[in-house]
Amino acid sequence: MRPDLFEAPDYYNLDELLTDEHKLVRDAAREWVKREISPIIEDYAQKAEFPTQIINGLAEIGAFGPYIPMEYGGAGLDQISYGLIMQEIERGDSGVRSTASVQSSLVMYPIWKYGNEEQRQKYLPKLASGEWIGCFGLTEPDHGSNPGGMMTNFKDMGDHYLLNGAKMWISNAPFAQVAVVWAKNEEGRIHGLIVERGMEGFTTPETHNKWSLRASATGELIFDNVKVPKENVLPNKSGLGAPLGCLDSARYGIAWGAIGAAMDCYDTALRYSKERMQFGKPIGQFQLQQKKLAEMITEITKAQLLTWRLGVLRNDGKATSAQISMAKRNNVDMAINIAREARQILGGMGITGEYSIMRHMMNLESVITYEGTHDIHLLITGLDVTGLNAFK
Ligand SMILES: Cc1cc2nc3c(=O)[nH]c(=O)nc-3n(C[C@H](O)[C@H](O)[C@H](O)COP(=O)(O)OP(=O)(O)OC[C@H]3O[C@@H](n4cnc5c(N)ncnc54)[C@H](O)[C@@H]3O)c2cc1C
């Protein structure tokens, strides 16, 4: 892969809306991505391997629990800093951002929000430092967009719970030490359980042959009569709203992350368009290529404004789930379209691993599907504005 010459676009001077702390946090993450991710990521994506050596670095830039209070090892930052970290990491690779998102919003968040003090003390500092990596088991083979239909279940055996079922498409599963698993009790109510690697009957086979998020490890979680200690149930929230609350936080991070992937594709295509000569001119001088670049920067700028405003609302505790759905859907769609257009600007070179664009494009095919598909988020907006439920 070529040297990382990334320069972040800021067409509407959005930096003026950021605090000094936001810029410090973002610039540290940006520098770290240039130094530690860009030189190795193409190789790891080609090998379909997660680069485990970056885990400490992710912890150091605050990517594990950016908004979790410092008393639990988190970075104690606000929602905009959290978003900016996700933006910068995904500028490097969506798979690496997925690992950070899962750790922060799908594992640390539920333990912090729905767990008791003992659970917080036991798990959060180790997850924040990267000593432990976590995963989040909601999706099942027969229940993706409709997680409420899940079959995974646990029974009260007196001194412990007995967990049975299977989850699939679980990011970080193959190497995670801890899994936050959503399962139904005997009354059919959904609860979160903390399952640890090494518990008898718990296995995590890896999912192979992905063309997308190749630098992120994905796997299954299989529970075959797993004895889960009673103290491992998250006591403070149950029902489908509990996992959905985690997804709100992760989807918000994805909305920022997608901007990072789009920025990288745009910046690469812009630079290439000024250097590549055809018909005696740089291709950036042709109107058709300018149209692509002009539309890209317009869409990136709109997404930045949408997402910054969503961050302000989240900081004030006012952002709704439907607002988060809109930003996730819009920004991932925006990024995937920019990746496709940017790939064309690079002609044949666009399909090679010399440049990041094709990797981003393939990664974004997962990002547009996970954490609620493009269509599901549209239906959430539809429900919000009409009050009429298309899911029933
Ligand atoms: C790489 C990767 C990593 C993932 N990581 C995790 C993870 O860490 N943890 C986890 O729990 N899950 C994870 N997922 C799972 C992901 O969230 C699901 O794939 C997603 O929710 C969609 O579920 P599905 O694949 O079963 O598709 P389905 O639900 O079968 O959907 C198939 C199609 O039908 C459409 N559809 C479904 N219902 C409706 C409807 N009512 N109206 C209109 N259209 C509809 C969908 O939009 C989609 O286009 C991951 C997925 C991938 C690909």
C-alpha cells in the first residue's frame, strides 16, 4: 500500500464547532491511524486476520470506552470526542472500528448501564485497557433483523443458570474473553448474561470466506448447556430495549465512522485526479470527474453537519433512537456511494490494494447491513414520522 498522505476535508470549517479537547482527541487518533494502521491494514485484510498487536494502541487513544467514566478505566470523554475517534479509526479501516465499537458500545456500555457495581469493577477496567476483548451476541441464525424472536434461552437451576442456543455473525467472537449474550428466560423475557471464555459448553468457531471486514474476526457463539453463575446476569435492565439501547450507542459511532471511510475515499480520489494524466490533462480537469468530486464533498459536508448536531443532542441526552437511525443510514449510504465513485476515478488502479478504496467499499457492505440494515433504518424513520408500524 502507498504511503498515507491523508488530508481531512473540512469544507464548512467544522473545526470551529469543536472544542480544543475534541481536536486533541481527534488528532491523536488520526496520527495513530497513520502510524499504526495504514502501513499494515492492507496486508491483514488480504490475509483475513485481525491485527491483535494494535489492541494496546486502541486502548491508548481512548477507543475502548471513550465515554465510560474514568473511575472504571474509560476516557470520560463526551459524545463528540467518541464520534471523532470512531471517524478516525474507520478512516483507517471499518473492521478495526468495528472492534472498538463492539468493545465500547456493545460490551462496556451494557455492563456500565445495566450491570451492578461488582460487575463494573470486575470487567470495565480490563476491557478499557484492552487486557480483555469482548463481543456482543444478539443475532442468531434465524433471527437477524427481528432479534426479538431469538431462541437462545436460559433456565434457572437453583444455584446457576443453564444457557443453550447459538449466535452468529459475532464480531470479535473468535478471540474475545467475554461475551455479553442476550437470551430469554423461562418467561420469554430477554436478559443480558456475561459469558466468559473457558465456561464448559461455550465455543466460538470463526466464520471464514468473508469478502468484507476481512481484518475483523467474526464468529459464532455456541452454548451447549453452559452453566452461567447467577451473578453474571445484568440486573438493571431487561427486555428488547436493553440490547437496543446498546445499539443506539454503537449506531451513533458508526454514523461518525462512515464519514471517516468516505473522507479517505474522497481524499484519495481527489489527489489521484490531479496527478493522473489522460488526453494530455489531469483527469480532474474533466467535468465528469469534477461532478463526482463535487458531489462527494457536498455529501461528506452534509453528513458531518448531521452527525455533529446528533452529537450535541446526545451530549444533552436528547437524541432519539430514530434520529440515530437516520444518521447511521444516511452516512453509511453516503460512504458506500462515495467509495464506488472514488473507485471509478482511480480506474484500474482502484481495484488494487495499492489504494484503500476497494477495501473500504467492501467493508461498507457489512456496515450497511449490521446494526440494523439500510431498509430497517428506513422503516424506523417511517414509523417515527407516521406513527404506523410497518414491522407488524
Ligand atoms: C461482518 C458482520 C459483523 C456482525 N457483527 C455482529 C455482532 O457483533 N453482534 C451481533 O449480534 N450481530 C452482528 N452482525 C449481524 C447483523 O446485525 C445482521 O446481519 C443484521 O442485523 C441483518 O440480519 P440478517 O443478516 O439475518 O438479515 P435478515 O434479517 O435476514 O435480512 C435480510 C434482508 O431482508 C430485509 N428485511 C428484514 N426484515 C424486513 C422488514 N420487516 N421489512 C423489509 N425488509 C426487511 C433486510 O433489510 C435485509 O435486506 C454482524 C453482521 C456482519 C455481516
